[in-house]
Amino acid sequence: MQKIDQTTQNKGNKDKKSRLHFPNLRSIIIESIETAKAQSPDEFEWESNRYDKIFEKLDIVHKVIEEKDPVNLILFLGDAEAKYHAHYQFNDISERFKHISVRPNEFYAIFNLYDFRHEEVDPAIRGLLGIEPEDFNLPAMAGWDAENPLFHERDNNHVLRWASIAYFMFTLRLMKWTSMDDQYRVRFRVGTEKSKIATLRNQEFVTLEKLCFLFYDKTSDGSVRPIYHFDKWLVYPKSEFDYVRPSWLSKSSRQTFLNDFMYLINAYMIDIPTQYLLYLHERSCTDRNKTVAHNLSANLKRYANIDQRIYEQHVADCFAKTIRNRLAQAMNIWDKRKFGDLLEITNDQEAVHCAKVLGLLPIPKNVLESLYRNVDLI
């Protein structure tokens, strides 16, 4: 548990002061796993004595971001420990995947995880993005190709962070994975400077939505491992972009956990105290400090049975003196901002916006309840 320097008064004894103790994210992650495993044991292959492995493996995620090199994601594959089930033949799946298209704004791509490149890109990309299939490649999307800047500067590092978390998840010895059963979705902006379609080129950016289906197959040593992902890409106007916030689509016995776990790992890496997450959540629902304070107090009573009053002035001070600065620091780190382009947050609405950019808002329902439920008094 982490200590938070916040003093409130017991309602029943005004002379007695106590402090709220907010949980740390590590404990919430562990509780999330244990709860989901108890509810759906067949989905998991987890041993409680391996929790340190989760947090040790996150060092690779930090390495990918620090070096701004998505090729480092291949490091996860060398340590892929999950139990994988193939169930399908590659040729059968690839042919069916390529020929099933139900949306006019859609093209497909097949990505080789070990070579870390697109093995095939749908020729339909010419009519949708105005570029050649070979120009839809990793260097362009990572910002390494000055002649083909197929990326958005403000989205690039957030996309990379979320991709790292996804790789982390399906290579961790935590859940069982079956080919094509789970879909990873994410929406972000890409540059259209090289597009041969004038209207797209004039827009400068469009929004892409990636629907990623994971595929596992036997390797040369006979083991089943992550080999490919099959991607459907949807092209939207740039106005359709909101935030880089991915999600997992899966069967009901695992989808909620996958999304809760992804949120928690992201928050853990960004390292924002859980107290601030709760304050940001309540601020995102109202502009008034008085209402934020009231809602915090009511939810502490509802979920943790703590009868404490949060004061309006404390909320205002916490945002102005601490939360804004903490979020600005996080944005400058994860945006890879340089001197002269550093972000300053001057009001609470900007703080909420930045929390959304970082994927800290909205908080999934189960996670929100767990954060409140694990608050304690000292």
C-alpha cells in the first residue's frame, strides 16, 4: 500500500485525525489476476509464485519505448511462455481471411512476427490510402523513413507502448491462447503525404483502425508459438480519431480480464498513484471541485465502508499542486517531447485530456471498484 499525505476527519470524532491509504497498482494487478482466475480457471495457467516475472518482463516494454524501436518487440517472442493452441492451418486461414471483406474501407495485411515485417499487404490499399502495398511497412509507420512518413508524431509512441503491452500479454505465462480467438483493436492517425489521392494528401492525416487476429503454429522444433498476426485495417477520416486506446475482443470468459489487465499494466508503467487516478476519474465526470469531493467521499463509503469527508479545497490543491505536474511529466516522457516542446498543464480539463491521451481514463468498471475497495485508513 502507498501512503498518501492526505488528512481527513472521522465523522464521529472530530478530534481524531486519520489518513487514507491508497493501494499501489502492483497489488491491484495481483488481485485482478486472482479474481479472474477464480472465475474462469480454464482460461489460465498461472502460478501465484510467478508474480515477480510479470514486473520483471515489463523491463522489455520500457526498453522498446526508451529506444523507440518496435523491432525490440521480437524480444518477447524469445521468452514466450504461454500455452498456445494452433487449431488451424495457415494456408486455410490466410485464404479465407484475404477473401472475406465486408466493408468498403477495409484492406488486409499479414504480419510475420519473427521476420517482423508484413508478409503480404492487400493491393486494395492503393484505392484506400493511395500508396503501394510495399510502402505500408514498419519503417514508415515507426517514423524511420523520411521519404514515407506514415505516422503521426503525437500518436507514434503511444501506439508503440500499447503494442508492447499486447506483446507482453500474449507471451506471458498467464493465459491460454488459441489462434484467431482473440482480437486486438487499436485506432490511430497516419500521415498521407505520399498518397496519390489528392483529397487524402490535402488532409495530411487519416485514421486507421487495426483489427489484429493472433495466429499460432508449430515451429521447427515442434512447439506451438506465436508466428503471425492477421490484420484487417479500416480507413476513416482524421475526424474519426479520438485517442490511442486499444481494446481486446474475445469470448465473455476472458474479455473483461484482458482489458482490465491491459489498463492496469499501462497505468503501472506510467506510474501515476492510484489516488490521482480516482481524482481524475471523478474530475472527468464533473467540473466542480465540490462535486468531485462529494463523489470521492460517497464512493469511499460505498466500496470501502470508510466514512470520511474529502474537502473541496483539498481537491483543488491536489490538482493544482500535484496532479497537473505529474501528468505533464508523464506526457513529456511518453510523448518523447524535446526541449522547447515540453507540455505544461494549466487547468484540470487539460489534465483530464492528458489522462485520456495516456490511456488512464476511462477506468474500467472492475478496476475502479477495486481501487476504491482497497483504500484503507491509518
